[in-house]
Amino acid sequence: MSTTKTLATGVAAGTLFGTALVYSGVYQPSVITAQMEMKDFVMLKTFLAATTSSSLVIAAFQHLDLARCKPRPASTLGWHGWLHDYDANAVGGLLQGAGMLLSGACPGTLLIQLALGVRRSSSWLVLVGAVAGAVAYTGVGRARGKPLSSPTSAPSAPGANDTRLETTTTTVDGKLRVNATVATFAFQALCLAVIWLATSLGPTSTHGPLRPLQSGLAIGAAQAASLLLTGIPVGVSAVYSEIGEHVWRIWDVVRGGSTSSGKLPTRGLTFASGILAGAWLLGMSGYRPGVAVAGDEDAHVSALRALLGGCVMVVGARLAGGCTSGHGISGMSLLSISSFVTVASMFFAGVSLAPLLSS
């Protein structure tokens, strides 16, 4: 695929994903913080609905041989014996959850907030913190000669099917040795059951009970578009690593030192550009999702909280090798163990720290 076509398809896929996120309303700080404070479950329900529809999309694409999606590998810090190979997923998830609570954003929704002008000053401070975190993370990796965390996967045997080998060691169905299709349907049923329980037993919401399901279908459609256009499942946090690498390349040029001749990846930047474009275009039409909860959509957070939240969130995302979209929507859809560890740690941290911040 030519460079121009790669850029165009990446932007197009990001535009559709950004539009779906705006429609869902989960980009709003009040929705994110209310979820962590357990005051409203619209974020959880939309997230699970998106994961369910995404798993259907990915399963269909792989069955029809339209795409080959590898499960998310485990990320490790090398702390042998603790959570085996998933220590970076756990630590990264904890940091992401704390960062999301502090900032009222995640790596993807931050882009939506910027495009729509939500909490203008606070969102820009979160971005500054996020970029600072990305520069620090990539800088430490450069100094060490390798990233802080590294993916682990099954060793490839000559002539073996790599995807199948990885699946047997990095997915829930592979570990339990159950049929992948059965495991996928069981996971989808579990997600729908949790959505029903959250709707029936959770706090009363201002949005209708079908709204999270509709939003999930929209995000699932964006997942299908990403696979069709780029052959890659959705994921956002890689853009911050790319920004960090570009900053260090510029620094090398400024100080007159040698620069690496390797080509920098741009997939994250093109996808993120599309997210910004899709959100901006929908925002220009005057559309607002109307699912804000328990607070003002434009409520600001302190400068320190915004900066710290953005920094911690991105460092966590890169340690874990993904964020709420890469691990949550795409990784869990593939039944990746690393994604379940990351997302569980994410929500655990956010929910556990919420009472401390509100007291």
C-alpha cells in the first residue's frame, strides 16, 4: 500500500472512530468521573457494548479471512514471579485508572475533548501532561536501549502458524483449552448480562437504556471500518509514543547529534488526526450526545491534577501496551489475557481512588 493511501485510510478510520466516540458521549469528563465514583454506569455499559459488538466484528472478519488480528501480547517489566508476564499490564492499568480519574479523560477521549473545546484550559493541560509522560517514557527507553516494558509472546516454530501459537498462550480460550467460538459467545453473553445488571440494579441514569447499546454498535461499526481500511483493530495510545519519538528526534537535530536513520511509525498519528477531524466535524454540526451525568460537562480540574493525570495516564498506557480502546475494545474482543488484566487494573485503581479525591 502506498504511503498516501496508508495515510488516507488511517485518517478515514480515525474519523469514523472519533464520530462514534462523540455519539456515545463517553468522552465527557462527567461521564468518566461518575463511573469511577460509581454514581452512574453509562461508561461501563457503553464500553461493554462496544467490546461485544467489536468481538462480533473481529470474529466475522477472521472467519471470512478478511483480517488476521493477533491477540494482545503480555507486557512485562521483567519482575519475574509477580503476575508472571503481566506485571506491566497490571502496573500500567493501575496508572491509567488513576490518570483517568485525575484528568477526566483517557488517551482517546482526550482528543475528542480537545476537538470539541470541552474544558478548554483543563484539556490542554491534560495534553501537556500526556505529551510530557510520552517524552519521559520514550526518553527512558532510549537511555536504557529498550522500552521500560516489553511484549512477550510464544516463540515461533519454523513453519508454524504464528497467530495460532500466540493464541494458545495469550488468550483466555487458549489457556483454558476451550473452543474459541464458544469462549467468544460466552464472553459476549457475560458482557450483555453485566449491562443488564448495571441497568437494572445500578443508579438511575438520565439516558435511555438502549443508548449504551446503540453507542456500542456505532463503535463496533467503526471497528469494522478500521479493519477494512487498515487491517488493524482500533487503538489510540500509540500516538503518544510516536509523539515522544518525534520530540527526541527533533532534540537530536537541535543539539547537532546523530539521528537514527530508522523510519518513525505514523499509524498512530494518522489515526489520531482522524479522531480529531471526526469529532470536530460532528461538533461543528452542533451535535451533543446529551448523556452528561452528575456534573457540568465543562467542569475544570486544577492545573496540577490535569498535568499529573495526563502524564500518569499515558505512562500507564505505554507500560501496558494499550489503553481503553486498544486493550478494552480490541484486546478484550480477542480474549487477550493481557487486556483483561489491564482493564481490570484500570477500573480497580479508578474506583479505589475516587473516595480519596472526593473526600
